Amino acid sequence: MLKVYAVPVSLYCAKLRILLRHKSLNWDELLPPGGYGSAEYKMLVPSGNLPALVDGDVQLADSEAIAEYLNEKFPDPKMLPSDLVQRAKVRELSRFHDTRLEPAVRALFAHIPLASRDNARAGELLAVVFERLDQLSGLVEGRGDEVMLCDCGLPVTFVWIDELAGVFGHHAKWPAAVAAYRNRVEGHRAVSAELAAYRPRLTAWLAGRVDD
Ligand SMILES: N[C@@H](CCC(=O)N[C@@H](CS)C(=O)NCC(=O)O)C(=O)O
């Protein structure tokens, strides 16, 4: 059985669960012993981050490395196109999520607790997130209807954007192409099932963090 180190509210762990669900794989989900970043966990996963996968003798961290590995090991349903250019486009979108959109969202985390919040700065950081969504418009136009590797992280980050915009008293600005893409991707069983479990967990976690 695949073993996954994860915490319930982690964005990248939810990203991995969408892939696991889409491929109808079974997995055991464990909290990192000692917490992520702990010396105890680093004995098992040197980078200390989440999610991490253990498959027999194979141990891997980084959601995208894990996704590529599982997609090769369990090729049905395939989550990378056969066409060279389309495959590159799926990877481009995954990289955009992991290196451009999600880090812009993460920059807001420090402003969640009221005690450390700077509303003006949070507004500026939200504007960067909305700029990233505008950039995303050009990347998701023409995306097909099948769930590919790039379609696992984005729907989770969209939930974060809605929730965080609410925390800071704003409404997220969804460009039409991104809203249409989001609607399509949320129509898939693996995505909707994960988000149904994930969204209330995130809402509760954020409510607890505001007063930290
Ligand atoms: N690019 C990484 C990002 C993973 C990541 O940032 N994970 C967070 C939890 S959502 C984490 O482990 N943070 C603690 C750390 O990086 O030490 C991936 O795709 O797995």
C-alpha cells in the first residue's frame, strides 16, 4: 500500500490526493512524525516537507515529482498527453501553479493573524494574486476536458484564494477564462470529492488562525 505523509490542511497534500483519487489508488495517510520540519521527520524525508510518498523502498518528496512518478507507475488514466507539445503545456501550467501562483498566495499567510496583519500590505499582495490569475487566463484557454497533472493543484489554490480574499474583506476577481476552467475542472469526481472534504477543513483552520 502506498504511504503518504501529509497534514489535512496542506494545499500540496490536497493536490496529491486529487491525483490519488483520479487514479483510484489506495493509500495510507500519516501525519509526519514529530511534525514537518522536525528532526524526526527529516530522518525519514530529508527535505522535511510535505507531501512525501513511500512506495516500498522508494521515498519521494515534492508533489510534482510524486505526481510524475505515480503517473508513470500507474499509467491509467493517463495524466500527461501523448503529444509532445501538449505534454510540455501541461508541465508549463503545473510549474506556473507551483512557482508563480501558489507562492503569491502563500505571501499572504503572514497577514492572516489579526495580531500581525498589515491591511494595506495584504491588499497589495492580493493584487499580485489577481495579476497571476490574469496571467493564468492565457494558459488555461484551450485546456482539454481530461484531468491532467496540472489540474490537481490549481483547484485547491482557487479555494485558498476565495477564502483568503474573504479573510481580508475582498472578493476574488476571477477572469472569465479562469472561471470557466475552474467550473470544468471542479466537475470531475476526484476534484469535487477532494474539495468537498478539504474546503470545510480550510475554513475552520483559517478561522482558528485569525486570532492567533
Ligand atoms: N513545491 C513543494 C511545496 C510543498 C510545500 O510547500 N509543502 C509545505 C506544506 S503545504 C511544507 O512542507 N512546508 C514546510 C517546509 O517546506 O519545510 C511541493 O510541490 O511539494
